[in-house]
Amino acid sequence: MDAQCQAQAPLVEDLKVTIERSSIVLPFEKTPRSSMFLSNIDQILTFNVETVHFFPANPEYHQKIVVELFESALSRLLVPYDFMAGRLHFNEHSRRFEIDCNSAGAEFIVASSDLTFLEIGDLVYPNPAFRQFVPQLSNSKDLADLPLCLLQVTWFKCGGFVMGLSTNHATFDGISAKTFIQNLASLTASTTLAVQPYTNREPLRARSPPLVSFPHPELFEFPSLHSPANLDNGLIGPPAVAEDHHFKVFRLTGEDIDSLKQKARQGGALESCTSFNVVAAHLWRCKTLATGRGNEQSTLLYAVDIRRKLKPPLPHEYAGNAVLAAYAIAELSELRYGTFSNIVEKVWEGPRRIDDEYARSVIDWGEEHRGVPRGDVFVSSWWRLGLSEVDYVWGRPKYTCPVVHATKDIILLFPDIQGMSSSKGVNCLVALPEKEMEVFQKLFKDFLNA
């Protein structure tokens, strides 16, 4: 097998970034002030998601032109996406977050780095220092001071540049974030959107009265969840990295994934499965056994798009969070001694458990209990999102990735440097204490070669 743990090259900690100017970009046209309802899915995602998009030098598009195109495109984009120019607001009466669509604007920053592409290191190996390419929110406790959209363009000495984007997760899931970026890219070349966003979130409002018709072992009650004081707590914000945690990238080639699929079809009733199913099952087993958990059960969580599962279905262009946490539960003995086919089948069953009634039950559960998903292992996939396939007027990015917040409970999947969603290989970012990482690395190889 070609699977490998990529050796961690020394990471550049100081990317020598200098802020040249900062401004607030307002909508190109006046938009009416309104209040946007946020669903119970949105309510638990009030932290910011940061991504970086690296572009090679293009002699036809120098710094001044690119900056002007980005700034103009963002201003035009804030008209159909008027809520992205607004601010998060906590309604004391309903005890819920909502968006005040007040046209306060998005933050736009122009910066430069004294480094070149080659000097910042391997783009595929996540570097927490890439946060220097992304605008950072102020420490203000006043939500009115915190933009929901922040964009930074940083130029390198070689002529290449990186776009750093930070958006509040309450505004988008991965699919709608990609649509937002596609529209931003489209407006750098023309005045036409690539996709017309569907911004009505009422279809995901809880029923009245709420009807929780299923047990939900994937959810954990958190009574004080909907409070401004909890904006950065628990699963509402990326957990901090413990001092003794190390992170490594484990590579699975297309051949490795095909081999895992073949193993999954052996000794079980499972006739078909996806690449994600087998990758998640493999990582779940390795991670759980490496941590030496005392619990008798382990729960795996992973996000599932519910747009087509609802009745009536949501349009693909839905701009908001239309994902739920699917789950798989296994006894530790099953993970250690059971067949790989059985483990994969548990992962395979997760999305199939979610239909319209199940999704409505989850949303209604959030209305009654106010809580968050909770599991032992969460696999977050950026693998097939296709952010590197977005076409800008100056060309596609060389690579795109999220800014990492490596945590013990979350495994991040991301693509190769080619960035093509058709690529069969995947990189897996794992964070563990040193001794547990050694066990994980051995299990990763042993189970793959068994």
C-alpha cells in the first residue's frame, strides 16, 4: 500500500505579513433593512470559518487590478447576499440569534508578505500560521462590531497572492459557502452571478408545536447554549489545541481507498459503499483504539447535506446551513475485533437514517432542548467540496484549504494539491498526544495492510 504519514517539515511561523490598508465595503446598491431568521441548525454555528485560496502569479493581473476587482465584486455581491453585510444580533425576547441586515458592510484588507510561494512551505501540509492571511475579528463583545464577512488579499514577492476569507458559520454551510465564493469569482469577470442564492431560511423553522419523533443519541443538551456569552464555547467555536497535541497528515491514495472498499465488501451484506464511508470507518477505528477510551461505546459524527432529503426538497442554491450530524455507534469490541465490513455498514447507515421526518425531529429537538451534536470522533470533510475548481478571471487557485484548528476530537479530510474533486486520494489531518499518535500511526498502517 502507498498510504503514508507525511513527515512534518518545519512550519514557517512568521509569514512576514504587513497590513497595507483596511476598509469596510458596503453593498453596491441600497438594500432594505430587515431581520433574518436563523434556524436551529444555524443557532449552534456562530463561530467563524477561515479559508485560504492561493493563486500563482498572472502577469496580466497585477496587484492594483486584482484588488480593485475583488473590492468591486464584494460590493456587488453584498446586494443579493445582503445578510452578509449585516451583523449577528441576539434577540433577548426569543433568546435566539438572528441577523440584522443593516448594510453595515464587510471588512476588506490588503496586505503584503516578504515571502514567496516557495518560502511559505508545503501548501498541502496545514500550517496554523496561515491565519495571518485571514482577517481576525476584534475582541469586542459587541456583536455590532463583528462583521460576518471578512476578506484579505495578501501579495507575495513572487507576484502570487492568497485570498483569506472568514465568514460566520451561521451564514453558510460548506455547499453554500462554495456558492458564495463562485459568485464572488464570477463578479470579478462580469456583473452576473454564477448562481442565484436562495436566502429564505423559513423552510427550516421548527414545527409548532415541536414534535421529537426519534431518539437522538447524537445530540447533547446545553441549556445555556443560546447566549452571547457562549459564542466561543464548546462546539459553538473551534476548541483550542492542547499543548501536548501533535498533528500529522496521513495520506490515502486512490489505490488504498479501493483496497478498503474491497475489504468492506468481504464477509458482510454490504454490496456498495462510498469512498467517504470506508475512509471514515478506517479513521474511526484507528482513532478510538489509539486513545484507549474507557467507554464501552464510541460514537462517530459526520455532516450530511439534507437539501434533497426534505419534503419538499430545498433548492441546491439554499444559502444557509442545511446539514445535520449523522452518527454511527459501535462497541469497542466491534471496532477492535469485528469485521471492517460491519464498521463500514454502520457509517453507511448514518445518512440513510436521515429522511424528512428525522431531519424535522432534529430541528424540533433543538427547539425544545437547546443543544449541540456530541460524539467521540468527528470527521469533517473538505475533500470533495471543490473550492480549487472555482474559476476567477485570472484563473483557478493553485490550492485552497481551511485554516486548521487541530483538535483531538476532529479529523479533517482535505484534497491533494491538484485540488480536483475527481481526485481519488485524500489527506487526513489527525491531532493527538504524542504516545497516542504513535499507536494511531501503527494501527493506521496495520489495519490498511491486514
